[in-house]
Amino acid sequence: MNEYLSGAGDVIIGGTFSIHLGISYSENLFTSKPANLKCQTFESQRYQNMRAMIFAVEEINSNPDLLPNISLGFQIFDTCVGTRLTAEGIFWVMSGGQGSTPNYRCHKGSPLAGVIGDSGSTRSMLMAHMLGLYRYPQVSYFSTSSLLSDRTQFPSFFRTVPSDVFQSRGMAQLVSYFNWTWVGLLAADNDYGQDGILATKTEILRAGACVAFIEFILISRADSNAPHLSRVIAESNANVVVVFSSDINFLPVVEELLKHNVTGKSWVASESWSTSALLSKQRYWGILQSTIGFSIHSGQIPGFTEFLNASHPQKTPDDIFMIEFWEQNFGCKWERPGTQLPKGTRHCTGQESLGSTFSGFNVLRGTYNIYIAVYALAWALQDVLTHKQMVCPKSSGRCTETLAFHPWEVLHSMKSVRFRTKEDKDVYFDPNGDIPALYDIVNWQMSSSGTIRHVKVGSYDVSAEQGDTFVVNTSAIQWAAGDTQVPLSVCSQSCSPGFRKAAIRGKPACCFLCVPCPQGEISNHTDSIDCLRCPWDQLPNVQQDRCLPKTVEFLSYEEPLGAALVATSVTSSTIPVALLRIFSQYKSTAIIRANNYSLSCLLLGSLSLCFLCSLTFIGYPQPGKCLLRQVAFGMVFALCVSCVLAKTVTVVIAFKATKPGSSLRKWTGTKVSYFVVGLSVLIQLCVCLTWLSSFPPFPELNIQTQPGIIIVQCNEGSPTAFWCMLGYLGLLATISFILAFLARQLPDNFNEAKFITFSMLAFLSVWVSYIPASLSARGKYTVAMEVFAILSSSWALLVCIFLPKCFIILFRPELNTRDNLMGRGKK
């Protein structure tokens, strides 16, 4: 075993680091003891991480306020990313640093306070199982698996890096923030990758996104299953891939992607490779450009850069890692006893100077965590020693050993340790041994000099106030080819308003078809799951993405049809008034006296009201208007038709009574006419009152007759009552028509029965035609049809009954004599 480094001190702190990234295995023939494993592929940045522990130890030793009069030492072992070497290393540290003796510390010396390590979750679990048996506190600086928070399995484990539980939530929130609903998941096939990616998958699905594929990097295979993974990533239509892996495990996949030139993907990196120098090379830029990911929040370590630049093999001759670092940094080789360097090899002289090699050095991911991990152990140890000095009397012999402490005492103190760093950061551990989660969100960008920079573009701080937990500066992010537009990663393109999402059988919810909303329904936002019906008073527009108010329709005064009917009604109503004046002026003439002057005046007045009652059908249907318009129409027309009926009855009786011995002589007075009118109107009044008291008409909004139109109309309440009222008018008109038709041949030069016959025939024709016309008409045209029937029937009565009389009165006065009416005029 030779991959270790020691430093003397009163109390020892152990440390395990993966300074090398590989192990060379020798063939085991089972004929001799297997050779020791040999590490290979030195990684200078990981060596710098290890130097952070040494720097922290030396800084504490020079601090008079922390562990005064006590010096810390260290025992560091290189695990080379291997579990076997991890086990050997922890046995070596627990055995005192002079061989590996399981379960026994056979070398007396400085006590072990705790262990810093490891970087990998799997290796940390292996260490935690062994260290937990003896209650040695273990502080990992880079193991993030959520399984390590289980205090039952790992009672002595702490870490200065957040658990993957928080990272998984943050990565899912990052995916949701950029509206990526179709992502691929890739993870290393170890505890870190499996646990992390499954937690991330759960959080992504919970956020509403879908997983296109989930694949694992098989680190146990020589090719890491990279050809298959490259093919899956290339063939998937997911443009975003979330990778939960270390850089060394992800590297074979990147090489395979580079080999097949698989570009155009956006990568979401876990903290294990989000700032990796191994992958941040120009060679991989075409594959990994626009990577965005979570990195451990890094703080500043004052003086650390100068400490690194002052490193030299002559200062630490036993540090074989420094020799490897020197050889790698300057491209030379040191001469070793018993070995001869090949010709042409450049020799290291020791005169080389690091100078300002680390002048631009930013604290690497994990370096700061190592620094505060050492301080956490130091503060816990001081708490233990201070407590011992307080409880032990100075005269007590059992307290003479200042450094007599047990591992579990340091472990107990670690649970409550709390201190502030030089940059005023509060450090403490929760009951699970975790520190408050704080991540930097970094974006890979190419600088003008051609180097890849990890630019901080946001943060994820679970301890921040609500609303500030997740912060991203979108404008600072550079995507592929320097584009500032967020790339899309969806299984199906969004459904625009007017469409809804329809699931595809056998596919995740993020894969769907866009189908138009059914007739009468809308969707007013993108990716609508369901279409909505418009309110009853609205209807969809052509695009079916919003509801528009329906057209409200009624026969108004402002529209041409309504205005024409109003003008016709008002004008027509003046004609009977004018005729009434003529009748009044010529009431003493023979033709007016022969045709019952009083009934004629009553008929003319009722006709004027008939014309005017049509106005109640025009305009917005108010409750009072709906209640009275049909009743007014029925009563006025009942009066009008009953007058015609009375005239007809009078004519018949008058001619029949002239026969000798006729019993009708006593009915020739005006009382019969008034009785007929009164009785006819009274019957109609009873019908109307019954209608109004039982089923009164009321205004309503009709949305069924014409789609897209609200017809404001009067509901007649009882159609039966309406047709009874109208039928009664038809009955009166029919009786008048029959009587007038039978009396048309009676001898007289001016037999009014002839004109009544024509008037009733026209009246009945209009209203018989109205019935099918009203049933076929819609909306305002139904009302217009009734108004037209009212005007037409009124004009029929006016023209047929009064026009011949007025013609004789005004233009043929010579015919307006008694002799002429009796048929005795000149021939």
C-alpha cells in the first residue's frame, strides 16, 4: 500500500480522496498472493481538493482560538475510485496508519477524531458501515445519495454537500421552469445514479412533465453500454437529457456521442459533473454546449491560492502525489532510485516554478466542502475537550490526559456543532446529518479565448424565503450556437386555442393529438385538456378560441322593417279618423242613414284602434307589453268584427221584416245591433280574462330556434288560450260572412251585405294564411307576420266596407238619395 500521505499531530483526522481515476488490475492465477492494486490516470484537480484538507489542518494549527495547544495531523489515502481500495484505506486509517488490521488498532499514537470522505456515495456507504460500528464521525464532501440520510443505517455519517433529494426537486423545477415536458433520463448504474435519477423522475412526473426514456450507464462493462446509450439518445425526439452521473462515468457516453456526431441536445447536469474539468474541453463542446446544471455552492478560501502556488516537492518529499502533480504540470520526470528514464525524457530539476499557475484558480466544486468539513470536526473536537476540562477537577488523576476522548463523544458533539466561516456562512447539520441545501445553477459558455466557462445563472436555496427558493436569470443563459431562445423539448407540439389534447393510446400524457373543439365549444388557452361550452348568451367565434355575445333579435323601431310597419300603422290609423269625420259631416245623407250611422262610427273607431294596436308588437318585449298586446288585439278586433256582424244582422232583419206579417218587425231597432256587439265583445273579454288570470304571457329569451341568436319574444303563456281568442274572431267573421253571403241577393241598389261578404272573405283569407306563415317564420319575422296580418285584415275591412260609401258621398252625390237606394232612381 503506497497511495497514502501522513502528517503528524496530537489528534489525527483521516481523509479519503480519489486522486487517481483508474486502477490497473493484474491477472489472478491463484498460485500466489494477488499483487497490490495500482492506481493510474492522475487527476490534478482532485489532488487540489486533497490539498484543501491539508490547508485547513495547517490553518487550524496556526489559529490560537481553535484547539489551542493541540496540533492536528492527517492520514490521507487515495481510493482511486475503487471500493476495494476504499475498504483497505479505511482499515489503514482506523489501524493507526501502519498497515490494515481489521477491528484492531495495534499502534499506539495520536487518537483518530474522525474521517473526511469519500466523494462517491457508494464508497461513502462502505466507509459508513465500518466507521459506524465504532461511532467514528464521518464527514463526506461530495456524497449526495439520499440513502445516506438514514440514521438507522448510517448513524455516524455527516456531509457538507446537500442530499440528492433536494437536487432532484431542483432539477425537476428547472425542467418545469423552461417548459420542457419531454425529457430523457440517464444515470450511472450505482447508488448515486440510481437513487438520484429515480428521485428526479418522481419529481419530474409530479411537476407534469413526461420521461421519454430512462437508461443507465453500466459502469461494470468495459464500454459502459455507451453504443446503446448513444443510439437511444440520437433516436429520441427528446431534446433535453438529464444526466445523473459522475464525470468519469459519463465520459464514455460523451465519447460515443462525439464519434457519431450526435448534436442538438440540451443537457441538464447533476452536481457531480456540472463543473467538471474532465468534460469541459473544447473537444466535447459540440456535444455538451448549452449544458445547464446544478453545482455545489462554492465559497472562497482566503490564502488557498497562495498555498497551492507555494507547493514544491522539496517541502514535502514524502508526498508522492506532489511528485505526480509536478510531472504532469511541467511535462517532466523525476529520477527515482533504481530506475532509468528513457532517452529523450525531460528531467525534473526542482527549479521549475509554479509561479502564478493557480492565480486564476476558482475554488473547485467540493474543495470548499472539504475545507468546512475539516473545520466541523475541529469545532466538534474542541467542544469535547472543552467540556472535559470543565467537568474534571484539576486534582483528578483521571483527567490528566488532555486527549483522552472516545469517538462517540466527538460524534455526539458533531450533531450540535454550529460555527460561522470567514465569509460569514452559518454551518450546522440537521438531524439527518445534512447541511441546508444551496446550489448554484451554472451554464456552460464559450469564452472569447476558446475556453469553457461555468457561468452562474441562478441559485436554488431551500432555506430562502418563499418565492426566492428558485431563481434563474434567463437572459444570462446561452443555448446552442449562442442562441438566447430556450430550446423546445416536447413530445407533441402545443395545441393552439380552439383545439384540445386527445390522448394517444399507449403513450405518456405528454404525447397527444390536437383535435378541434366540438361545435358550440371553445378552448381559450394553449394545451387545453377539455373544451368548454360558451354561456347561454354567447357563441364561439370561427376559430373557437373565445365566446362572442349572441345577436339579440327583436322587431325594433330602429330597423327598416320595424320602422316601415310603425309608419304604416300610424298612417293607417288616421284613415278611419278621416272617414269618421266625413261620416259625421254627411250623416244626414241617405247612404249613411241607411247603413246605421252609429255602428259605422263605432266600426271606424275600432278600425283605427286595430291599426294602432299593431304598435304594441314592435319594440323590446317588456313584461307589460307582452301581457296586454294580444289581449288588446283580441278585444279591438272582437269589437270591430262584432260591429260588422251587427251590421250584417241588421241588414238581414231589415229586409226580412218588410214581408207582410213578419214577426221580425219588432227587432228592427238599434237595440239588436248593440246587443250583438255587447254580447260578442263580452264573450271575448271572458276568454281574455281567463287567459290572463291562468296563464299570462311573459317575455322570454329564446336560444333554441336559431343557433347563435337570442330571440327576445313574448311567450303567450297558453297557446291554447291564444288560439281560442283568435278562433273566436274567426267564428265571428265566419258567421258574418255566411249571413252577408246569404243576403247579397236582397233587392236594393246599395245592399251593404255584398261589401260585408267581400270584407269578411278578405279578413278570413288573411288570418287563414297567417296560421301556416306564423308557424314557419322565425324570430322577429313571426311578430312582423302578425303585424302584417293585423294591418292587412284592417285594411280589408276599411276598403271593402267604407270605400264604396265614401266614393258615392264624395264623387257621386247624385246617387246618395233615398229613391236611388230603393231602386227607384232614373235608369
